[in-house]
Amino acid sequence: QKEVEQNSGPLSVPEGAIASLNCTYSDRGSQSFFWYRQYSGKSPELIMSIYSNGDKEDGRFTAQLNKASQYVSLLIRDSQPSDSATYLCAVKTSYDKVIFGPGTSLSVIP
Amino acid sequence: EADIYQTPRYLVIGTGKKITLECSQTMGHDKMYWYQQDPGMELHLIHYSYGVNSTEKGDLSSESTVSRIRTEHFPLTLESARPSHTSQYLCASTKGLGGEQFFGPGTRLTVL
């Protein structure tokens, strides 16, 4: 079992819809969670950090964390074609390592 | 705004050449990382450093070596490049106990 897993893609949503990206992790002691966006041929860019259970909103992005279920998600509201990218979940483990998930490819169809 | 730089951005070289990929950051971050990523594939950690004179191998076996003589500089060296080294190499850094990594623009290496 991988330490950080993400829902397999590619994920396709129509423009204006909500895109839901999911991530699970194995280290129960993990405290910090991150979402990165990576456009094709570019480097990852940090878009959200979340540390406490519940929701954290930033514009059209909402990160949700449930430590009991070891689950973190990213919702993108009003999806735009410019949101088409690979989204990487990253978890800072209890042993101070940041582990990246394999990524989920999102395609927003105009 | 993260300030982390990588040079060269693109490199095409022949088999057997020695190369050094440069990574510098101006943010005073103590932790730095090198990742290897093939197109459409996962990030693989190949080296990391938690400070000056500290270097560790990552999860993916790599024939490269790194050094950390100055806080801001974390170069990666391949003594003898091979076609299997063709990939994108990404450098990242983190400040203190934080887990937020800031990435450089990457070096796309092609070994013929």
C-alpha cells in the first residue's frame, strides 16, 4: 500500500461543474496536508495547505480534511478549462517527510 | 513569492558526459530536495538535504550525487550520463518545520 493514494484519473468535468479530488494517507500521525497543481511540462505549484479537521476555502478551492478517516480532498467550484492540470496531494508525515501522491489528472471540458 | 532557480532549463548531452544541474534559492530555506519526474508520471525523491553538509538519498535509487556547502545552493551531479537519465529534474525547498515545498522551474535533461 502506498503512503499517499489519490483517485485514479483522468477526471473529466464540464466547465462550471464541481471537480472533486480525493486523497488518502496511511500515517495516522500526519499533521500537514497540501495540494499542488502541475500543468503539463511545468513544475508543481502549491495551491492549498490544511492542518485542522474541517474545510478551508480559498476562492474557488476548498480543501477538506478528516484525520479520523485519513482522508483529504480538494473541491474546485465553477471549474474552468484553465483548471485542467494534474493535482498532487502531499502529506507531511509524523517522521518529518513529505510524501507526494501519484496525482490525479483533471480535464475541464468547455 | 518563492525564489528558487534552476539552470540550465534544458540540456541535451551525449552519453558518458559529466553534468551538474544547478539549484539555488534566495529564501534562506534550510531544507532542499531533488525530484525526478518523467512526463505524466509521479514525482520521485532522489536526494534531500536538511542543512549545510547534510545530504541523504531519497526513495528512488539514483546514480547522481549532491552537495550542500552553502544554504542557498544544492547542485546535482551525474558523473557519466546515460540515456536512462533522460527526465525532468525538479528542485524544491522548505523553510524550517513547514512542509510547504516551493519548486524551481525544472531542468529537462536529454541524454543521447
